[in-house]
Amino acid sequence: MSTLNDEMSDVQSEVEDVRARLRDEVPEFFEFDVTVGNITYNADSNSVSVTVEPSSGAREQLSDRLGGVNVKTDGKLGFEFRFADSEAE
């Protein structure tokens, strides 16, 4: 029988694996450079929230792609990824 500490350690390890995967995969959703900011786990909704900000070179990349228009990149994007039950898959 596993102890509570063992189970918490397993959960922490899984959350760290998800964080690492999100840091690798989320930037691929964009056609310009972004930086993955905060990644937080919400146990109540069994989800992970991620903030994404354009990197320092994103304005120039977007401007070039859009034909030289002036691009402002203030703000952040937020995403929430919910975990699926493995039994439901």
C-alpha cells in the first residue's frame, strides 16, 4: 500500500512532466516566437493553465509576415488544458 507521500510525489512528477511537455509543444501552435510563462495546475478542475507571451522578436516576425505593418504585442494569451480520465479514453 502506498503512502500519501508516495502518491503526492507521483502526482508532482506527473505535473512536472506535463509542464515540460507544454513548454516544448505550445510554441509550435504559433507561426512566430513565443515564450511560455506561468504554468499552474488546478486540482479542483484537474487542469493546467498556461500563459503565452510573444518573444522579443515576434513583432518583427509578424510585421515581415504581414507585409511591413506595425505590430503591437502587448498582453498575454491564456490557455487551459483539462486532463482526460484514462478510463474514458
